[in-house]
Amino acid sequence: MAMLVCSAQKCVYNDGMYCSKGDIKVGGENATRVQETCCTDFTERTTQGAKSSMGSASQKINVACEACHCVYNDEHKCTAGQIGIVGAGACTCEQTECGTFKCNCGK
């Protein structure tokens, strides 16, 4: 499990910069840059102040990863000790990014 901090505050699962979903998936199968990744589980909070009923916010979370070119991807699981999902103003998953993504291009 990785330590996760998420700035996508409009996500229904975001509770105090932590995730209440329990697990997430980072998308971007062919990504070579941070901007080509996303949190595929982002769901916009549509009611002001609504909280997810998925569970309690947690600092540690399981992260599946489709970003095959990331140095932290080990058989579609993220091995980074700490992950940052960015997207403070995001309204869709495409507006989020895995700020921890690091390309293994050229290795």
C-alpha cells in the first residue's frame, strides 16, 4: 500500500486530501509524461458538501497502474512509497494526473 495525497478536491472520494474509495487505478497506458496520466476513479462531487459512502478516508491505499512506462509500475501495481494525485480544479478524470509518474523511457 502506498501513501496517497490527492488534491482533486471535487472528487466524491476526496476527504481531507485522502481517498475514501479504498483503491484507485492510474490510467495512461502509453504515457511518457505526467500530463498523460489520470486517476480513472475520479468521480465529480455533484452536491455541495456531499461525502462518499464508500468508507473512511485513508492515507494508505492500493494503487493499480496502467502507466506501463512508469518506473513504479510493477505488473500493473504501483510500488512508489508515496503517490500524489493532482487536479485541484478537476471536474473529469482526464483533468487529474499522477504527479508521481516517472518515465522509464530510454532505460
